[in-house]
Amino acid sequence: MAVREVAALDVGVDTSAVTPVRRQRRLGGLFVASVIWIALVGLGAIFAGLLPIPSPTEMDMLGKRALPSAEHWLGNDVLGRDVFSRLIYGGRISLTVGLLAPVIGVTVGGALGMLAGYFRGRFETIVTGGVDVLLAFPPLVFALAVTAYLGQSILNITLVIGILGIPAFTRVARAVTLSLSEREFVTAARALGATHSRILLRELLPNVALPLVAFFLLGVAVTIVVEGALSFLGLGVPPPAPSWGSMIGEGRESLDIAPWLAFLPAIFMFLTVLAFNVIGDTLRALTDPRPGAL
Amino acid sequence: MTQPLLSVRNLSTRFRTDRGLVRAVDDVSFDVAPGETLAIVGESGSGKSVTALSILRLIPDPPGKIESGEILFEGKDLLKLDDAGIRAIRGDRIAMIFQEPMSSLNPALTVGLQVGEPINLHRKTVWSKALDKAAELLGKVRIPDGKSRLNSYPHQYSGGMRQRVMIAMALACQPKLIIADEPTTALDVTVQAQILALLKELTREANSAMILITHDLGVVARYADRVAVMYGGRIVETAPARPLYKSPRHPYTRGLMASVPRLDGDTGRPLVPIEGQPPDLASLPAGCAFALRCKDATERCHRERPPLVESARHHFSACWYHERLAA
């Protein structure tokens, strides 16, 4: 009888104490603003073709560096192209590359890291060695080599940045898996007769996924900057397609007379990167199971 | 005696460490009869947990390795099974309960998914049915309102409730043998008794045998049918629980009993600790491992290792002077 009573008491204490604490973790204005910004840029990128904006590549030779007007909301660039429209279309490239490249990193790197951290042994040695080699390889040379041989395209840029991102994800996944594999629930799962694949997918993956998702969002932010840098250097998507990085590069030539041509895309990039970082940090804080679980 | 359910013969498990080869379990033999509760008692580092992990071949290899021996379970040598064979035994025929209920449950999965896991795994039951069974099992381990608690996460449970969940998982496939590795060490004293009583009741109901690993002699006295005392990776004394308490025939067992308070008999008796440290398993002495701490050790004890011999009916002791101790 005593057993029943104590157990019932546990239930009462637990539910009343735990639930409100979880609710109290508020999201904050910065997070909401970040989500709204990403949503706006994202929707703009998806529906750019349907929006009532001028073509991003149509040149108006009489309106070079024109100031904002009703027709051109943010003015024109050096070649008389609509800046606002180019910012929207540029977001398309930044977001495509920014989201797809870390997907390559998180899948390949996450899988390699988990396998290395779980099975250890020779496989781990090979993986960590390979990761170190990839880290030591100069990224710009790699990007140059790929674009020189395979040509400049969104796909190639994505592949280059994606592959360069694998080592970081591998390391995170391996470190988390290593520490989790020491925990008793993995031994407990083995004691229940679970296979390696079942332990990896059911026991470890849900725990590794949380830090990886947070890291993924930070990866998106970094990738957008890297894509911008590559485009700034002329290694990104080929002109006349707009990209925030190439816009900054083109705007650099008229910094003295029309500084907004470089600053507007820079601000867009800054806000987008900041928003991804804020969302990533907030999600990590929200989903981190460690304080509650241990 | 009936055919034993589990028969461990000359089991030796070693670990390769920086300090050399550690004989964590050295030539250990014991039997467990169907439905029986065997307690394995010993200090930290005496090899009792490694013995338990060795039975299910859960020793991390490397650095550990089961060097020799046989583990006969229902007539099959578990050490000779292939990976799939031992997986079919784990969790189905032999289940294990661990010391730390805090870390033995996966923090990212709901309790329902974890309790249903062995049923889904071994009985190939569809998940909806496995979850029904899980709710039923939670009721069995006295977690009220099991159905709605299936969706809770482990961190929403208290330590005692988590250990109940572990018991539910262990019982899921009605195993013939449950190995409980210090199941109550991490729990509050008040909860310990409840958990052990529950464990005992449920194993009796299912007619399962149990190996109860503990360092708590009080636990042993109440719940075990038979006791094996381990020291320095070996069994130094084994006997049915009652005779072991009444007349221990190994100085180490005597020392253990003198060092814990007893509520029966002489309550004013002072507690006598065992002097010295447990032996270093990497460099065990040639003679009796306990000789260095034994007050009555002679030259022979330091020179020769005493074998485990039957001192009285069903009462085995590994001491040269077991007869003198009995007197």
C-alpha cells in the first residue's frame, strides 16, 4: 500500500513542478523578429518571380545609380538594375546555397561522426584522419579548382561549401556520440538485445540530432557569408545573376559616390546571418535535454 | 538438486589497462537454480559487476575480454553463441537492471517507447500493441495511470519511478533470469525497500530467477536465497543465506558483518571496520587476496591461495582455516 501512495505522490509533484518551468522558457522579441525576417526573405526568394518588381537583370542605362523612387524602391545599381529586385533574387541564391550546403555537411558529417564515435577502433582513426586532411586543405584553392574545372554554378558552389563543412559536423557528431556511448542507456539497450543499427538510429540519433540541428543553423549563417565571400571574389554564381556577395563586390567600385549599393546587400546579409544565429541559439537552449535529463 | 538454470564455470574476465592486465573476474563458478535469488556481495572493484556483464557478454571489448570459462544457460554455452544468438537471449531470456536509473533510460525517448522496445524487438509485436503491453507493465510496477504516462520523458520521473520503469523493461518478455546490478544503490533509503520488495514479488510471480548484485548485506539478508561473497575477483564464500549469516566461514565475510549495524541481538556492539584497502587487481598477491587485511593470516595464507572447498553442506569457503572459523 505504501508503495502506491509514494508513487502517486511522485506523479503529483512531477507534473506540477515540471510543466510550468518548461512553459516559462520564453522566446523573446529578438527570436520572433528573426523568424519574421527569415520568413520574409524566404517568401521573397520563393515567390520572387510572382512579385510585382522589375527584372533584376534589366538594365536602364539612363538610370545608373538612380536614387530611390516609386518605380525603383531602393534605386538602381551601377548598370541601372533595380537594387530591391536584385536583393530579393539574391536572397534566392543565398538561401539555396545556405540551406543546401549544410544539408550535405550534416548528413555526411553526422553519419561519419556517429559511426566513428560509436564503433571507435580503426574506422574512427580513418575518419578523424580524413577530417583533419580536409580541414588542412586550403578552402579557397579547393573552390578555385572546382569552379575552374566544373564551372561556376549554384550546384558547384553548394557542393564545394557543403564538402568543406563536413569536418565540423563530423567532429560535433563524433564528440556527442562518444560521450553518449559511455552512458548506461546504451549498455541497457544492448542488454535488451538491440542491434548496432537499432542503437545508432533509435537510441543515439535522437540525442545527437539536437546539437546537430543547432549547429546546422549556425552552419547556414556561416555558409551565407562564405557564399557571399566567394561571389565577392568572382567565384560565385556567374553574372548577371544577382547574389548579395557579388552585389557588394560591384558596389565597391562606387563606394564614394553611391555607398548604399554596397551597404544594402551587406545589411541584408548581416540581418539574415544574425537571424539564423539567433534562431539556432534559441532552439538549442530550448531543446537542450541535459539540465532536465541528468 | 534440480538442473541449474544458469551455470557459470571457471569464468575469467580480464581488462588490458595501462597498469597491466587486470583480472577483474578470476576463475569464478556458480549456479543459479530456476526461481532462485542469488546475491553476489562484495566491495567496489571486487568483480561483481564485471561478472554480471560477462554473463550477457556486455564487457566492452577492447579493453575487456572474457578469457576462459563456460556460461551455460538452459544448456547452451552463451560464450559460444554468435552475435544474433546472444542478442536473442538478451532482454528476452535474460534481462538486466542497472545501477543508475538516471542514465539507464534514454533522455530523448518517451517512457512508452522504451518499455515497449523489448516487446517490439523480441516478440515482433506491432508498436500499438507493444504500447498497450507497456502500459500494462507500468501498472505492474505500480506506476499509476500508465497509459497517459507512456508519453512522458524520463526526466519527468523521479529516481524511484525510473527504476520501476527499468524493472518494467526487464520483465517485458518474462525472462527466466534477471540480473540486477546494484538496483537500489542510487536511490533514497525509503525507496530502496519498496523497489526490492517489488522486484522480489514480481520475479516470484513470474517464477524468474534473479542474480542480485549488491554491497549491502542488509539487502542480502532479506531478499536472497543464496549468497556468493566476492573478493579480489574471486568467490571467497558461498552458502544459503541463513547459514552464511549465522556462521560465516571466511574472515572477509566476518569482517563485512562486523562492519555493518544489526538490529537483531546485540545492538550496542561497536562497529569494526575492515582495515586496509581492497586489493589492486592488477597485481594480486600469490596467496589469499585477503591475507594482507586478515588479522589471522599465517605464512601459508601469504604463500598459497586457498581453494573454494565445501566446509559444511552447501557451504563453501576459500579459507585455509574455515574449520577453525566454524567452531
